[in-house]
Amino acid sequence: MAGMLFTRHVTLSLQQNSRLLLPCGRYISQAAAKKNVDFEYDGPLMKTEVPGPRSRELIKQLSTIQNTDAVHFFCNYEESRGNYLIDVDGNRMLDLYSQISSIPIGYNHPALKKVLQQPQNLSTFVNRPALGILPPENFAEKLQESLLSVGPKGLKQVITMSCGSCSNENAYKLIFMWYRNKERGQAGFTKEELDSSMINQSPGCPDYSILSFMGGFHGRTMGCLATTHSKAIHKLDIPSFDWPIAPFPRLKYPLEQFVKENQDEEARCLEEVEDLIVKYRKKKKTVAGIVVEPIQSEGGDNHASDDFFRKLRDIARKHGCAFLIDEVQTGGGSTGKFWAHEHWGMDDPADVVSFSKKLMTGGFFHKEELRPKEPYRIFNTWLGDPSKNLLLSEVLNVIKAEDLLNNAVQSGKVLLDGLLDLQSRYPHLLSRARGRGTFCSFDTPNDATRNKLILQARNKGVVIGGSGDKSIRFRPTLVFKEHHAHLFLNIFNDVLADMK
Amino acid sequence: MAGMLFTRHVTLSLQQNSRLLLPCGRYISQAAAKKNVDFEYDGPLMKTEVPGPRSRELIKQLSTIQNTDAVHFFCNYEESRGNYLIDVDGNRMLDLYSQISSIPIGYNHPALKKVLQQPQNLSTFVNRPALGILPPENFAEKLQESLLSVGPKGLKQVITMSCGSCSNENAYKLIFMWYRNKERGQAGFTKEELDSSMINQSPGCPDYSILSFMGGFHGRTMGCLATTHSKAIHKLDIPSFDWPIAPFPRLKYPLEQFVKENQDEEARCLEEVEDLIVKYRKKKKTVAGIVVEPIQSEGGDNHASDDFFRKLRDIARKHGCAFLIDEVQTGGGSTGKFWAHEHWGMDDPADVVSFSKKLMTGGFFHKEELRPKEPYRIFNTWLGDPSKNLLLSEVLNVIKAEDLLNNAVQSGKVLLDGLLDLQSRYPHLLSRARGRGTFCSFDTPNDATRNKLILQARNKGVVIGGSGDKSIRFRPTLVFKEHHAHLFLNIFNDVLADMK
């Protein structure tokens, strides 16, 4: 602990000095500019290998309680700032992974600290209500000023949940209920339905399905997991449903050189979607909905064209399936639009849109026609957490005040251009550089090289993540600026040069 | 809003006055006694019908965003204190339902407010980490001083989750992995397993099952929902698994009069459990685990004897099934022991115990032999929330300092004795009064009478809840004292007298 304090002092004094020397590295929060000038660190500062000795000690300690094989290192969140994550050994790293894409406006943003410090907010953090039965006075108002102020086109209903998996699980349930109601018409539940549902049997529990895509990731609870197909280790040994799985386009890059091939590939996948809908209807496992990520964000950062998604949406409409866009990872602004599906430019993009991560709370928006008619059908004790809605309101204020969507476009352009440049210089290490906003990625030759690149980068002070079996993904915060992108590219260039 | 402020002032000034007049109603937090004397209100104070005009207005407003048919009324959490919930119309109610059993030590407990006010805690609320990869420095330490300090006997491993459903979903997954590993022996995953798991098929996704009980409630995500059998409305229209469902004993009261009948009933249910395990193994839907609540807390407050559970645990062991005790509602102290299963007096009560609600965070404890060998198998972005662990630490301090388990025994005795007395005087309205600690309930003749009793009680200033199809359940906080029980009984006596 004494060592920690010492490190902290060194870090802070270095920051003070370098702030004067390198004003380009300064970060000023626009939202708080009037009263508050907040400084980020000026760059990475490495003291040990990562994980360092203190992290290794803590990993050992935590290992007595749970499996820690996924732990990268332990963090000092108190000292972390903006895009800089500090570990318990005093290493300061530029973070382009941001807690698996879940930190919207950087560490310790002053606007969020203020939310905690305001006495009128205290009760919201201390008294977590059962939102479905006893909401707080400002519940609807807070939903209006937070989630509904960024609601996707045409979706005026919203339900909050505690995490991404619960969001998709409940979105699927909503879709199943809606579909069954369409079939049922005006009739109420039959006695046979009521009785059979209690013992998991049809007709009460019908044999419906959700169509998903190979490579997709929608969560790890058992409904979600039946639609997740990113890695076997997520799914092994867990019973599942026989639901249709369509191929997701595997585009060739650079896109402009493979226009025809990619169009054919997307047409093939869409045809397969329609075939599966027909086939599963015949199998009596009717497809009630289609779920898709705008960018497959765990399964390899797989993109498809806007046209692919527009046609997919049309297929859903044609066959009477609900269209659910899973924006758990893509939502919140890093693609340069608040929702990635806005890039498709559609008037009626979706029936349901799920979210979590950067939005601090899980949940989903949906059309009014999907709204449950009875109480307690989409329900649980907490149904989200108003303290997270409070934080989200402030995050949205900062996004607007600091023009962070535009920032994602600009810093994303620097990042992607830089990756394309690196790709041309290190073609044996990088390929298929791609992205939207800062939501970028590239492929490496194989898993081993990918993992080596991630570790080498970390030891040089930048945190990046893997995606799929050999891709590297970038998921920086929304306060990731052009100069951060330049800084990353310089460091990563060194990493690549060393790998030669 | 002006009306609200006025109401608030009236409430506060009434509180000031009545505090002097009625010292018996005073509530002093022992934990905070040295520096802080905190007052609860002295009793209910009703100004309008519930929901009152302001609640009705807010319900209308929220109705534009989501179905509000389950909303009871809107709350003023800022002004709520201890066992008293205040609504937006200024009605002050004695709360014996505590947000579906999820408020451990009352509203606005000073110890919890202090957690929020301490500057060193701020970062924990502002920077929610991806716990599985980048835990904060004090993560293991906080788990030790919070969850592990109350860990069930023999369960040294713990994993946190964001809600009760996710806790059970992941506990089921853990059980399936463990079971498959037993079958697999030392062999690794086969290529066939890896490939088939990606498309939801066996052997990668085996046809395992979890045995549950009719009347049980274990959550609403699709894995949990396959084991939930409390009400049809929870399950209708949602695809499910063909998993075995055993009858849960339906005991006759008073227990001392029906010893033989109840023993026979429990023996019948246990026999059925064994039959189902054999039958489902033959059907190739091997029972990997059994899940049970110590008291069926949603499905009608159904109790069984300690002996029943001991025998059930033996059956699980005999057939090699994991035994999962779902303590989401019963855990946390209101039965008079921290875990309800402690009443069974066993050395080896469980393989897995899940929790949520009063523990502020979801999660589950488990034996070391169930620990996953590989990373990322029990995983999600957040894996709980360290800010909830902070609050839980403080809750546990208060439980110890204020001797709240013992308090639950004492106030629970007053409550149950009172209910038995009311039952003898109003036998046409109350029957089967039962409970452990304050975790009490009774039956009413039917759903309509039950709901009328709940509404009448509310309008007289006490909040109680329904359970199953005709029971009323009590789920007060742990700071519910004997005098609160007396107060409730007096008011409820009036309600019953009016129903005559």
C-alpha cells in the first residue's frame, strides 16, 4: 500500500510537469468547461510488465474464490482518468477497450462524479426500488430525458433491465408473446394453454424460434445463448433450442475491389435466411423473430453492407417476423451515430432494439404493437436501476455538449486511416482493416499472433481486445480524440516493427 | 410539484410533533448510535386513497412509455424512512413487502447514506468495471468481507451477477458443465462437441435437465423460466424445455394436527422426485441438478419440513445430481437465520446457493468441485457491480451490530402469533397462518378476497403482498421490530373487522 501511494505521487507529479510541457495532450471537458477544467494524463507510463507483481498477487488471492484465468490485471480505478486506465502496479495505459466497450465517457468523468456528489441524488443510490410496482416519482421523467431522448426511430416504448443478457431474453419473450397474440387473434388464453404452460408444454409454451446468425453474440443466459454462435466455449455443455442459424456475410476487403463477390455473398446469406424461415415453419418451429447485430462485435467484428440489413429487415416484414437489432455493443455512439443501425438510413428500421453497456442500464425499445397487454409478463424484481438512469442522463448531456458523435467520426477516421496505413506496411500482420467511427478492427494471421500483439501492445501501454478467432477490436470511449488515435498508432507501429 | 412540497412539509412537521408525543415509535439505529440518532416515523399517516391523484397522474404519464398495470403507486423515496414507505401523495405506509423483499435494512438507512457520502467510494459508483477481466484492487477483499463472511457452509467459491435470474441461469450452466465433465472424465472437448455446440446440437449442447418443483419460482429468463411454475402468466407463449417437474408438498395446518398426513405427503413428493430422475434418465434428458426454494416464495409461500429437505438433498447425492438452493428471496436473514436452509441443520446442505434481492447483488456460492476449469465459461461484461458489494458490506455490518437475525426471530414471533390469533377470530378470512422469522403468510378463501384485503390494508396504511393464488405474504425489512408487528396487527384487525 505504501508502494501504491508512492507510485500515485510520482504519477501525479509527472502529470503536472508534462501538462506544462505537452499541452497537446491536454483534455478539456467541454461540458464542464465553464466551471471545471479537467485534465487527462498525457500518455501511457509503464513501470512493470503487465500483469505486474501486485496484480499477480491479487490474482492469486482472487483465485481462492473463483476462476481468474480471464483476469488481465487489477485496476486502480480511483486514479484512472478519461482514456487512461491505471493498474495496481502504477502502469498507466491508453485504453481502447474500455471495459469491453462499456465505459461511455472515460474514467472518472467530472460530470458523473457530480451526480454522486449531489445530495438530492443520494436516495436513488440507496433505495433501489421494484420499478414495476413502485416506481419513484421522477421515473417517467428520467426515462424521457435519458433513454427516450435517444430512442430509435419509431420505437416509443422502453423497458429497462439490469444487463445485456436480460435485455435480449426479455426482448425475445416480448416477441414470442406478440407473435402468439397475432395467431390467437382476439381470443383469450385457453384453459389448455394455461395448464400446459405450467408444465413447459405446448400449446402454452409453443415451439417458436428466433433466427440468429453464425458468428453472432447476444448473451449467455439460455435463451440468448441459443442465438449466440461466436465461440464454442460459450456454449459447450449447455442444453439449447433447435433454432435456425443463418450464415452471416463474410465480406472480402478492400470492399471496392470485391463489389460483385460481396453482393453475391450477401445475397446468398439472405436467401438462406428465407429458406430457414420456410423450413422452420414446416418443422413447426415457427420463426417469431430475427435477431442481428449491426456489426458482429464478439464473433470477429463482421460487417455487412447497409443494403444487406435493409433487405434483411424487408424479409422479416415479409414473413411476419419481428426484427430485433441487438445494439448492446454497437449502441451509444462509437460508430459515429448513436445507434449503428442509423447508418442504414431507414424509416422503419426495427421492431425492437436492445441495449446495455455504454448506456449504463440494460433494456430495450420496442414498437407499441409489441407492448404486452397484461401486467407481470415482462417483469422482475428490479427491472433495471434508477441510479443507472441518473448516470445515463448525464452521459447523454456530455455526449451532446461535447459533440461526441462527431468526435467518434473524426477520431475514428484517424484510427482507420492509420490502420490501413499500417496494413499496407505490415501486410503479413494486418489485413481486412475495417470499421465505423471508432468501432474498428483488423484481422491477424492467427490466434497466436493476435494474442501476442495484444500482450505486446499492453506492455507498451495500450489496451486493445480480441474479437472472434483472430481479429483485434477497438472499443475506445467516446472521449477518445484524434490525438489519442495518433498516440495509439505510433505505439502500435513500434509493436508491429518489433514483431517483424 | 408545489402540492408535493406542501405535503412534504406537513409530513415532516407531523413527524416532529409525534416524535415528542410518542417515543415508543422511535427507531434508533444501533450501528450509528454513537454519532447519529436516526428517527423513523411513528406510524402510518394517510391523506388520500392509494393510488392518490398524483400517483394516478404519474401512472398515466408512464403509460405512454410502458404497460403500467402492475404499478401500485409512485413513491417518494427521499422521504421514506426505515419501515415507512411514503408515496407521492404524501401517504405514509408501514411497509411489510419492502420492494418484493429486496430492501434489507429499511429506507434511507444512515449507514448506507454514509457509504455514498464517503469520497473514497465515489470511484466505485462512477467506474463500473468488467469484473471478469479487470477487477478493482479491493475486489477479493470486498468479497471476503461481504459475501464470503456469510457464505453457506462448505461453499467457498462465489461469483456475482447483476440479478436473480442471471444468478440462477449461471448456476444452472455451472451445474451442466460440472455434470458433463463428470461424464467426460479426463478427456478434453471432442471436435464433434465443439462443432455441434456452435449449432445448438448434441453432443456439444447435451439434452440435460434441471428438476424443479410445481409452485417454484426461479426467475424469468428462459433457463430459469423452464424451472418456474408459479403462475401461467409468467410462462405463457414462451418456448421451454421438457424438464422434470415434481410435486411440492402441500402441508395441512396446524402441523401438529396433521403429522401423519404431512409425512405421507412429503414421502409421496420425494418418491416422485426419484421416479422423475429415473424416468428422465431413460428419456436421455439426464437430470444434472435439482433446484428448490427453502420456502416457495412466489408460488404461495409453501413450506416443507426440514426433514423433507434433508431427504431431498440425500436423493440428489444418491443420483449424482447437483443440489441448488435458490435463496434469492429467503436469503439475507428474514427467516431468523442468514440462509433459510440453515434451519435444516445440515453439514453439507448444498452444492450451489443462489442469492439476490436483500444482498443488493445477485450471484451464487458453490463448491470447489463445481468450479469451471476454463475461463470465460461463466462470464459476462459486468458480472455484478462492485458498488453493490460496497453497500452489501455495510448492510452486513448493520445486521451484525443491530443483531437483526435475532430481531427477525422476535418480531416474527409477534407477527405469527398475532396472525394465529386473527385466524382464530376470523377463520372465514384467514387460514394456514405460517412462517419462519418474519417470513410469514396466510391463506385467504380466494383471489378476490386476498386482493381486497391487500387494497383495504393499503388504504389503512400498511403495504403487504400476494403470493400464489390466494395467499398473503409478509416480507418486511430486517429492521422490522416487535412494535411494528403490533402496529400492523392492530391495523389489520380493523381491516378484517370491516370485511365482516
